[in-house]
Amino acid sequence: MEKGKSAPRAVEISLKKLDLNSQSPRLIHSPNFGFEKKKPPSLVSLCLGVVGWHLEDIIEDLSEIAVNFPADIKIALAAIARRRKLLSDDVIISLADSSWEILDLSGSDVTDFGLTEVAKMCNSLRAVDISQCKKITANGVSELVQHCHSLETLRCGGCPSSESTARRCLGILKPKLNDVEGDSWEELETMEIGNGAQSLRWLVWPKIDEDSIDMMSAECPRIIVNPKPSLFGFKGTEVPKDAFPDVALDDLFVKDIDPKTWSIARPTHKTITHSLPSANELSIAEKFRLAFVERDTRLAPKRAKNARQHQRRLEREWVMTSTQAKALALASRATKSLHGRI
């Protein structure tokens, strides 16, 4: 009986420890009530959400503001800018940090110039996503592989322009040999590889054509195109999460930030259209002049009344303060008194 009870218990414990989806945030299991609630966001995440919400207001001064930011704050701001469609050459160059190992430019307006400048500063990059980047060409990818010798994963394609760029980059990505007497690609050392992507191992191109796949397999089998998830890896090598296109490269840096920071559309300012005045319509200056004349005419009686009141007030003050005025007033009263007696 004890053995019968222990077996189901062991299965229950094993299921509790099983992580069915390693890509999504893991919930903490509670022995009494199933799953516990997710922890509240940190103060840094809340501040990043506020800054990200008003990011367009500080873009012009971002190079001065972000100069003292830590690397993780910079990459989080870059991820927010990408999601808000604000990522451009100026933004990514202002935020780039030499310690970055991943670079996600997917769907952005970054050009070859921005990619080249970032590649020069961040030469330790191991994973880069340029998918759906309409302004990045083969020239930018050439500069990327030239400066980043640790690049292992490259994501591309996703739109017609990026698909065309990916096809033109195949010749750039294929390593060229200095020593052609080697038996296989796997036995080559880094020094024996001349130009090309020396360390590139994983190429993520979801809509790659059959001809390109055959060429890569025949001429450069060390670069694996669109690797599939596997418990045993690929030829004994574990496939990194960066090589799976279903998760963005920069998701890790914004996982605690409220998605409303980039998901809610901003209110747009209404543009005021100025129509040309018609022939019978008065100009603005004439309208102001007529309004002033009307107001002046309406207030004229009130101004005259105020002027009379002010004059009487001055006369009273003169009589109360002047000795001569008092003497004249007393003489006038005396004269009226004498005339009344007569």
C-alpha cells in the first residue's frame, strides 16, 4: 500500500517542477493555492515606464541625458523606443553602450549609418536582429560582421526590402578560407578564416528560399539556418534562445515594464488648416478696427459721466483745502443772509 501511494506522489512532485514554457514568465507554485501572484514591478521599472511614455519629448536631448545611464537602462530605453516606432539612427547611437551583447533593431528606421556606428561601439555583440528594417542594406551588414567578431546569431527578412538585403548578404556571411586544405568547416580554427562572419553560427531567416538554403548548406554548413527547438540541441550544441524568432531579443529588458507604455496610441494634435479669405470677407485687421470703434462708441457716455464725477470731486477737495475758497464760500453765505434780511 505504501508503494502504491508513493508512486502518484512522486509523479505529482515531478509535474510541479516541470517548466512547460521556458520562454514565458514563470509563476511560483504554492502548495496550498496553486500559483502565487506575480511580484510587483520595481521602482526602476516604474520610472522607465514614465520616461518611455514621454520619450518623444526628450529625444532631442537624449545624447546628453543618457550619457551617465547604466547599460541595462540604455538598452531598456532602446527597446521601448523600438516598440513605440521611435528608434532611429540618432536614438540608437545616443543609447549604444560598449557592454551590449544583443541589438534588436527589428521594424525600426535605423539605416546603414546607425548600424555601422553601433557596431563600432558595441563590438561584443553576439545576437543582432535587423528583420523588417527597410533602410538597412548589405553595406550595413558588411560593417556589422567586420566589427563584431563575436556575432553568433543574425535575424533578417520579414519584409520585401529586408528579404532582398538578406539574399545579397549571403556572400558576405559565408566565411572565406585562408587555408583551403582543411578537411571540413568544423575543423577550421578562427585564424584560418579570412573575411566574412567568422563566428556566425545561427541565421534566422523564416522565409528563406530553397536556393539560398542549398547554397548555405553546401558552401557553409557551419551556419545553421532557422534552427528548430530540440532537447538535444544541434549536433551536440545547444541552440540559444536568440535563434528562435518567436521571442524578441530585447524582451528580457522590458519584461517588468507596463506594456501600456508602448501599446496605447498617443493623442495626436489636430492640425489647423488656414483657408484663403474670399473676396467679400473682411481681413482680420479690419475686423479688429471695427470692433474697437464699436467698443469706443458704446463706452463714450460712461466715460463722460466719469469725467463729470471726477471734476466735481476735484472741486470739493479744492474747497476743503484752499483758504481762499473757504473765504469765498463764507462771503457768499453772508451775502445771501443779508439779502434775506432785507
